[in-house]
Amino acid sequence: MIRDALSTAFTRKARIPDQFIADIRGMTYRSLTATDEASSAYVKERPIPDRLAGLGLPTLVIFGSQDRRWQPSSAQDYRRVPHARIESLDGVGHTPMLEDPDTTGALLHGFALETAPR
């Protein structure tokens, strides 16, 4: 049931780690719904790009072009973040780290090397 509920997070066939399922099973219904509500309230209060814009930190934004939980076009909202790097992965949904771990890892690794203090 949990795996079915998570299906909208994926476009490609991806192995959902057993620990991820176990962690969700360990939550009460009340804590699961409260987490979802708090997350929604956080984003409604002030969008993530606006929160990041004033921090002056290197920012990498990775979106899946086939995300069914978040509008992929909203990746462009991160243009408000100075020097943000925006990457869109074709054919990937909401969870690029599980659907395309090699590309996601390569992007993260390259970004870390590019932005590391010298």
C-alpha cells in the first residue's frame, strides 16, 4: 500500500529502499499527515526560491521533467536565486536520486567540486 501511494513520485521503475518503507511504517497516521501539512504550510508561507535567494550560497536545483507531484516548469522560479544552477532530467519524476542515481550523483559531485572553497 505504501509503495502504491509513493507511485506518483516516480516516472521510471525505481527500487524504493526497504528502509524508506520501514521509516514510513514507523510513523503514526497523525504524524504522517502532520508532516505533509507542515511541509505544505512551509512552502505556502514563503516559496523555497525566495528563501534561498538571500542566502548567498551555491545552489543546485535538480528537477525531473516528468514530475507528477511538482510542476517541472517551476524550476525556473529558481532563477531568482543568484548563481543557481538548474538541471532538468529528461524522463525522470519527483525522485531523481532513485530514478536516475548515476546522473544525480554526477551532478552533485560536479557541483561540490565546482563550489568547494579553494
